[in-house]
Amino acid sequence: MNLTTYQEKPVEPKKVQAFQFKRGQEAGVCFNTRTWFNQNWIYSEDLSLEEFERQRKLFRRPKKDLIPYVVINEQRVRVKHNDWVVITDNQINVINTKRFKELYIESN
């Protein structure tokens, strides 16, 4: 058996856009009704304040369970305080601070 030596190619660093979400920057709040396979989210921006409150009470969601979200490229992204929103070519990911620091370094 003849073994050949290969050298691993260096990986090209990929630039991404990211921002760290802080409380107070949200576009609104939302909650999951837990119907339809856990996919039925209700967003405050879609309804009047009264209707949103009615829906929240209908699905018995305490106010502390409301999740903030931001709107990026017409896509709603659910976030928590200090989470990083990372935008790559065609994807938007939300990752926590610890994971973000493991994956990315600041570039100008």
C-alpha cells in the first residue's frame, strides 16, 4: 500500500455582518401558540395592541414569556438580550455571545 502525503488547504476566512442585540432595540415581541407543529408565532407588529393582548390571553402566555424580535431583510428574527445576529450570504443566524466569540474575530 502506497501512502501519499496531503497538506490541508488553509481555509479562507469568510466575512460576515453581525450585531449584538440589546434590550430596547426590538421591533416588537412575539409568542408561540404551540399549535401547528410549534410553528405558529404571533407577532405584535401584525395586530393592534388590544388584539395582541387578547391573543396572548387566549393562549395563556404570561408577559414574561414574550420573546423580542428584530426585522432583518423583511425576515423576523427572534432574539434574546446580548445574542448576536450574524448575517452571511443567504442566512441569518442567532447565536449566543460565547459561541460568537469562539467563531468570529472583529475585522475592519
